[in-house]
Amino acid sequence: MSEQIPAAVAMLKKQSELLDVNLKLTRTELNYPRSRERLAKWKAQTVLLIAQHLGPKEAKKFEVKQPGPSFTNDLLDELSDDQDVYRDFLEALARAIQKPGYVLEVEAGSTPA
């Protein structure tokens, strides 16, 4: 397994944990527009990190990922559901890159330490 794979898995885990932080902040401050802004910034940052660690194809797959419509009328539930879409993607990607035969699209020297 390439040395880059564990670093990429750690990055994906960290980004997933940041979703939990956003949800906890939302529960305490009850500022849903601010939570949506944080989520948008988080997603943009995550796209860049995926591109650095795993290459542009995987980053593009994540970038186009969009949550579906929600009809709960509960803003916290809707935010949680939206974040689950991104978390599920990150977890599936982490599993996929750990499988034998996965080929990284980035060069060995291009991934941050």
C-alpha cells in the first residue's frame, strides 16, 4: 500500500469529523444560515484536499455530490441529512482507496505531509 493512502484516509476521517463539529456548533448557536456557510466552505476545502491527496477525478466526484430535497421542516434534521450525504461519500471513498489495486492519480511528491 502506498504511503499516500494512509495520509489520504486520515484526511478523509478528519474532514468527516469536521462535519460533526459543524452540527454541534449548530445545536449550540442555532444559527442555521451560518451553519450552511460553514458547510459550503468545508465542502470547497474538502474538494481541494481530495484533489491534493487522491487526484482531480475523485475531487470532481465529490464536488458534484449534492444532497437531495428535504421536507422535514426541521432545519437541524435537514442539515444533518445533507451532511450525511457528504459523510457517506467520504467513508465510501476511504474504503475504496484501501482496497488492493487502487491507483492514486497524484504523483508521490505532490501530497502534503
